[in-house]
Amino acid sequence: MNITKENIDALNAVVKVDIVADDYQAKVTELLTDYRKKADIPGFRKGHVPMGMIKKQYGKSIMIDEVNKLLQDSLNKFLTEEKLDILGNPLPRVKEDFNWDAETFSFEFELGLAPEFDVDLKSKKKVTQYNIVATEDLIDEEVKNIQTRYGKMSSLDEATEHSNVTGTFVNEEKGINKKSTFLVNDLKGKKNEKKLIGAKVGDVIELETKKLFEDDHKLQHVLGVSHDEIHDLDIKVTLTVEEITKTEPADLDKELFDKLFLDGSVTTVTELREKIKEDAEKQFNQQGDQQLLNAVTEHLVENTKFDLPAEFLQKWLATAGEKELTPEEATEEYNKSEKGLRYQLIEGKIMKDNNIKLDYAELVDYAKGFIRTQMAQFGNMNPEEKELDDIAGRILQNQEEAQKLQSQLISQKLLAFYKENMNFKTKEVSYEDFIKEVYKTEK
């Protein structure tokens, strides 16, 4: 057997594999002998069928199977030994005159090679890192929400300016079907308020989302849609009124504080506001981190220049899935996935150059931390270590769940690396301004 590689250019190569009879004949003979021992053919005793008949009936198919196995094994070994960093999988070149009756078989495979490039983490163009703070207005609003949540509620016959309305918002085209509760005076504009004031249980009211609430965050919560969907959402929804109530706000006293904080950590309004600020900014920090990772990803893809074997990748995509794609479909698929592939290569380069690794023990610890958080939400604050180990083990046996957790942990490690090794432009904003600025930028 002979294997050679010819470089077409920096991103494309062809591997040629020549196989002769000596490479596979001994194995074929062994298999034919085994077939002869087991063959049950009428007119012959078992194990005494003439070898010529066995060869005629099974010889060619066995030979083809063995050549294909040998070809695959030798190609994989060659790629490993040569330490070739390839994209996609080797693509066999079809030969119109290929003949399985020949003495020598020659196979060729096209390879798409990963590009060589450097990643500049200290470029002059800086990524913005947002420090999201809880404003006094936000804290005031949350205090008000707490007072409402723990206040005394009574039913009303019809909606007033200060009543709560519970109902189901529906828009079939957008798949919206969400039961929500909101204050009538949270609606934006007198026109919308007028539609609700005087409404009774069972009424169906048509509303426009464009200027329904003062901020997109409230609209997102009420309709149950994502940030991406809510941006510039301009549709009509129907609201079926199911309940109308009025809430007498709870007093900000010891009784309320004890309900909210069983450990007695909050005893005054000042401490309550500090706690709200702390919890809110902890959540904002998570969102800020996610946005920062997205921004760094975009920045690195945009500012790290290298070529890809585009033609090869399009040919590979055409045959890689369950359904074969047309050249036009493969081009479209490549264009959709190119940015992701570029970041995947950049991410791999950064991890390799900076020895960023992920071992199984770290993944188990990360899974246990995730499980511990989930259990705490259901009141189990001190689960036993063995219970955590058992649950983590079961989760990580699920390949899809394991890959999801692994991806999250890698992102966490990379974000920590970026924070240490990149220069950012820091900007302090309120949560509302953060949402406006980020989505205005992404638009």
C-alpha cells in the first residue's frame, strides 16, 4: 500500500491511496475459508463445498468489503500520523473508469485544510463592556411590586385605572398565547387605557403591541416572547379578560420583611432596597456577561482575517447531511454557517495557544453546581453529595445534555480569559438603557 499527499494550495490537498492484492488477499482468503466451513449449500456436506464455488459466490463482495475497510483505516491513520488539521471530512473523487477487477486499486480524496492565522486580542478597536446598575426608579418599582404581591386583593366587577387585569393575550400568527396580569395604568397612552377601563370578565379586546407599554421589557414579560422577538414588534393581539382585581399594598413593616427573608437579614426599608439592588445587579451581571461574550465573538470574527476552503466546504455540505443538497442549497448553507465556523476555528486556536482545557472532573463539578441551584429553587438547600453525584452522572450519560453543559463551561472559561487578556471600553448604564443600546446596535 502506498499513501501520498499533494498540496493543491494552502487550503486544499489531495490524498492518493494505492492498494495492491498483497494488502488484502490474506484476509480475504481467511474469510472465504471461514465461509466454506459454515456454508450450507444443497448437494454438499457442510464444510465440503468446493472453494471455487465459494469464491465465485462470495469472493468479490468480500474483497470489496475488505478493501473499503483497509482504505478507511489507512486513511484515518495517515491523517492522524501526519497531524493534518482538516475541515469537514475527506471527499472521495469519483473515477468513471474504476474497475474492481483490476490488479491495483487507486483512490483519491480531496481535503479541506484549516487555515493558519493569528488572533489579536489587543486590537485598537475595543469592545464595550457594560456595567448595568439598578437605578432608584427600578428599585422603587420593585418595592411597589413586592407591596402589590403581598397586598390584600379584592375582586371588581369592572376594570378601573388602578385595577389589575388578568387575561390571555393571543396572536396565532406569532404563536402568542400567554396568560398574564398587569395594571391598567401601566398601559401607555390614554387610548389603550380607555379600551380597558370599564371592561368586564369575558370581554375580548383588540390591542396593538407597538405602543402598549412604556418599555419593551414589560411587553416581553406580558406576551411571553424573547428579546429578539420583542424588538420592533408591531402586531395586533386579542386580550380575553378573565379576572379583575384591586390590590391594597402591603405595609413595609416587620411582618412583610419576615415573610420575604426568613433568616431575618432585612429589618428596614433601607436594607430591603439594598437587597433588591444587590439581587438585581447580580442578574444584570449575568446578562452583561452573555452580551460581552457575544460582542467579543463578533469582534474576533470581524477582526481575525483568514481564508477558508469555501469550494471544498460547499461540496462537503452537499453530501454531509441525510438529504443531498443542490449546489445552490449547499452555497446557502455554507453562507449561513460560515461565521460560526470561523469563530469555532478562532476559539480552538485561542484554547490551544493558551492551554485552556476542560477535563471530566470540572464538567462533573459544573453539573453539580447547576443541579444544586435547581434544587435550591425547590427548597432543598443542602442536598447530599452522593445525591448530586448520582444526578450529575445520569445527566452526563445523556450526550446532548453533556454537550450543552460542556459548551456552557467552555464559554465560561473563555469569558474569564477574555476579561483578563482583552482591553474593554467600560460603560455604566441602567438596565433599560442597556436593552435599548444593545438591541439598537444589533439591529
